[in-house]
Amino acid sequence: MYRKQVRRRRAVLALLVISSFALLTVTYGQTSGGFQRGVSTVFGPLQEVADRALKPARDLVNWVDDTFAARGENDRLRSEVQQLRRQVAAGQVALQRNAQLSKLVGLAPVIPSGYETVTGRVIARSPTIWYSSVTIDKGTGDGVRVDDPVINGDGLVGSVLSATGSTAQVRLITDPESAVTGKVVPSGVQGVIKPEIGNPEGLSLSFLDASKRIGRGQTVVTAGWRGQGLSSRYPPNIPVGRVTEASLAAQEASQRVQMRPFADMRSLELLQVLTGGSR
């Protein structure tokens, strides 16, 4: 009895295998036919249900792929933006430096013959609000000497206070110890330019000839005096500043007017030392 059951089960299994092969042959061997349409009719709803059931999983996989792709794109764009910012900053610095050099070239005609220029970059500033000194990256190895005049593209800045082989400290004209002989143009009134008390950005011109009047807005340049074997450390006609206050009462009472330097002592970057010349 048991052996008959085993043989019966084997026959059923063989029949199922043969039927499966026949079904596959009919399905893939024909492009159309009633049998294939019947199979599609039977299994179509099951496939649709499976598609609906698996759609959230497929959507999740697609979302993950899109997210990683977008994150990679964002990283690439962020890197490009940073690179562009660096390029823009470098371009702006170059433009600013070119503008300063152009202004220095424009000031060259007022520098007397016999002077050589040494261009340096500011590498340190005085820690006080009085804008008393800066340090540049040029020194005695470049021909810089103590008392050499220092200018930028706007005009007189100061003079060399001390120097090493590769650096120089520049005393600014706004330093309390500074004094420059100046001349008002076109009137020709001469006097001494010193920092204005209580104003770290201002200057005052104390003049000698009270018979001449000085007007607001007039330009003050270095006098560059010479006589009896002595001479000013500054060559003549270097722009210094402009008169800002020149009331008649102040001129009559103290023979002094207020002025402001052309050079902005707060933002000095490129300076030129006037070496050589005659002292």
C-alpha cells in the first residue's frame, strides 16, 4: 500500500513538471494567443497588487538615490562657490593694489630728481588710536635710511624712524612727535604742521605771516626749505593735506588753521620710501 502511494505521488510530480515546461513553452514560444491571454488574465491582477505593494519600497529606494545624488551635487556646487569667492577676493585685492600703484605713479612728477623710490607693504601698525607708526617690509638692505620721507598715492605719510635689514618703522605725520614744514598753495603761506590735540586724524598748521589769509579747502604741501647748510628732511611740494577750518577769528588769535591729511592713516597698505636725494 505504501509503495503504491509513493508511485502515485511521483506520477503527480512528474505530471506537474511536464505541465510547467509545457506552460513555459507556450508562453515564451507564442507572441499572442488565447492561452497566453488567459494566463495574463489570471496573473495580471496579482501583478498589479504586487506592484502596488512594492511601490513604497521602490519610491524609498529612488528617494535615497536622489538624496545622495543631490547631496553630492550640493557639495560640488559649494566647492565651486568657495573657489569663486577666493578668486573674487584675490581679484579685488589685485585691483586695489593696482589702484594704489597707479596713484603712486601719478604722484611721481612732484618728486624732485635725485630721489629713488622703494615700495614696501605695511606689515604692522601701532596699537593706539593715534596712528603714530607703521612697519613696512623694506629696510636698510633695500637702501632705506632713517629720516627718509615716506609717501603713498595720496601724499606725505611720514618718515623712517628706525630700520633693520629687512624692515623699517615709519613715524606718521599724525604722531604727536611729528612736525613738518608746510606751505599753503597758492598763497605761499608757510608754517609748521603738527597733529591736532585731541583729534588723532587731524592736523593743524601754525603759520608765521599773519598778514595773509588762508581759506578753507586750500591745499598744503611740504615747504622743503633749505638755508645756511640746513634743509628739511622732506622734499618740496609733496601734497600733505587740505585746510578744513580757517575762521578769521582763529587766524587772528592763534595764527593757526585746521587741516586733514590726504592720506588715510587708518588704511595704509603700500608705501614708498624716498631714498637718496639731498639732505
